[in-house]
Amino acid sequence: MGFTSGFLGGLTLTTTLLYLTTTLHSRNRAHQALLLRQQQLILDNIHSPAPENPSPPAREVRVGLMETAKDKWNKELEENVKRLQKQDWAGIRDQMEEGVANVWRRAFRKGTEVVEEVGK
């Protein structure tokens, strides 16, 4: 090995060790500073805790025209469905049967009256 290569090898080794040492030292200091800030925050919160955040003010969201129309439609539809579910369908069937029977009787009475008049 010559003088120049030995000198450059030593210089490289020395600067590398110096760089690594200073980098390690600066990272350690940054980590210690972070730990100290965290510890200070913890101690401050123990001694005098931070006040609670006030609850956000209640906002009233204005509903659009379409939403209002949908709500009215749904309410009306719901009322109609409830009314249909509460309906007495057996009673309605009986009324319909009686109505059809009355119409049928009247039609046959008129038919027999017409036949009797024509027969005279």
C-alpha cells in the first residue's frame, strides 16, 4: 500500500465514523426531545387538565322541496296502508254480496213485470 492509498483509506474511514457518530447523536437528541415533550404534556395534563371542548352548536338543516314532497308522499302512503290494514274485509264482502243480490232481485222482478205486461 502506498502513502496516498493509505491516507485516503484512513480519511474515508475517519469521515465515515465521524458521520455515523454525529447522525446517531442527532437522532438520539431528537428522540430525547420528543420524549421530554411527551412527559411535559403528561405532567401538565395531570396538574391542570385541558378544558373539555365545547359541544358544537346545534344546526338546523333546511330541507329541500324534493325532501318535503317525499316526506308528505310517504306520510300519506303510510296512512293509507294503515287504513287498509285496519279495514274489516269480511264486512265489506257481506255488503257487496247483499248489494249484488238486491240488484239481481230487482232485475228479475222488472223482468217478470215486463213479461206479465207483454202477456196481457
